[in-house]
Amino acid sequence: MVKMSTVWDRTAEFLSDNIGTIVPVALIAFFVPASISGNFEAVFLTATPGVMLALRLVQLAFAILSVWGSLIITAMALENPTGEPAPKIARRRLLPTLAVSVVLGIVMIALTLPAPLFLAASGYDLTAIARGEMVAITPAAASFVWIYFLLLMIIFIWVGARLIVTTPVIVREERMFDAIPQSWRLTRGSTWRIIGVLILFALVATVSALAANTVFGSIFALVAGGGEGGISLAGVLTSIVTAAVQTAFQVLLPAFTAKLYLALSAQADRRTHVPTP
């Protein structure tokens, strides 16, 4: 049985032993993009359609850069026996990873469609809801949407736990879409422990980011002033601090999933080679 505490210990050991190599990757792939994109919401308030489109494309480029950085850390943590450099592995496995991510994202979006389709069929104005306008929804319709999204969230958590090592499988075993069933097989029997780790990780990451944004945002607003809209010095400083917190968790997650994959693979190998009495 895979012990999560052992996986965390191996993750911490990997990070401490490779901090000098990880920091440049984290700065380029996570910290700088997060620091810049953290100010986009302020620009969106007054941006023209052309500027908004350009910023969305920049966000897409940042997302791809983040995936590339995650792949480098994953490749490093997987202890590649061939000795191939991690950046080269990341470049080679980037397109398969993006393809799998896009397909999974489309499936997730498709699963959320029944709720808005139900509201539309019931005569509600989805455009007004999307704009944030107050729309009177009957208790029956609201209950259906609430229960549906609650069940969907539970399903997403379960499936996310079963597919948590999909990226390490893509990197180490050089699979593509068949990395999904492989991850499903590897995580069998460890789902609840993985769910516990994911919930704890999400809570700590969310609280840390909110705390950094709220506390430092208030301090910087008092010192530098909040401005009258758009980009301000306080906003820039807040986005930098928040990006630093986010970067720490963005580095931690791929390292953990890689070490979890190694532990689950070793467990699967032991089960396969158990001698028959």
C-alpha cells in the first residue's frame, strides 16, 4: 500500500536536492506569467475588443508555458534512467500533454451543459445570467442546478484522483490518450487517500493565495494607494506576492504527482510479480 506520507517525504527530498535547477524554471514558467497576468483583470475593465483579444492570446501562451514548466519538473522528479535532459523531454511530450488536457477539458465542459440547457429550456435568459444580472429562479429550478453541480463536483474530485498521474504516464511511458486508462489502473485502491491529499492541497493553496492577496493587497493599497481603476502600483505589488505563493504550489504539484506515479508503479509491479504458491 502506497503511503502518502512517504510520497510527500520523497517530494520534499527531491525539491531540496534540486532547488537550484527548479528555481529558474519556476521563475520563467510560473512566477513571471502569474505576475503579469495578475494585472489583466484591471486592464479588461477599460480594454477595447482588440486589446482584450490580444490579452486572451497572451493568457493562452502563459498557460502553455506553465504546462511546459510542469513537464520539466515532472521529468526531473521521475528520475529518467536514460539520462535525457528534462527540458528536451518536456518539449517532446508537450503536444501530447496539451492534446490530452484539451480533450479532458472539453469533456468537463460538456458535463456542465445540462444545467444551463435546463435553465434555457425553462425559459430563463442565460445571457442576463452570464452578465451577472438578478434573475428570479424558481426553487425547483435552483434545487436542480444546485444538486446537479454538487454531484458533478463529487464526480470531478473522484475522477481527478483517478487521473492524477496522467501527466507522469505521458512523460515516462510516452503514451498519449491511453495514459488516461493507465492512470485509472495505477490509482486503483488508493483513490480515497489521493482524494484526501487533493482536498488538503486545494484548501492550503486557496487559503494561502487568498491570504496573500487580501493581506498584502490591503497593505500595499494603504502605502501606495489603490488608484482610480486600471493598473496601479498596489495592484502590481499584490500580483507579485500572490504569484510567488502560487508558484510554490505550482512547483509542488507536478513533483508530488511524479513521485506518486513512481510509488504506484512500483506497487503495481510488486502485484504483477507476486510468486504463485
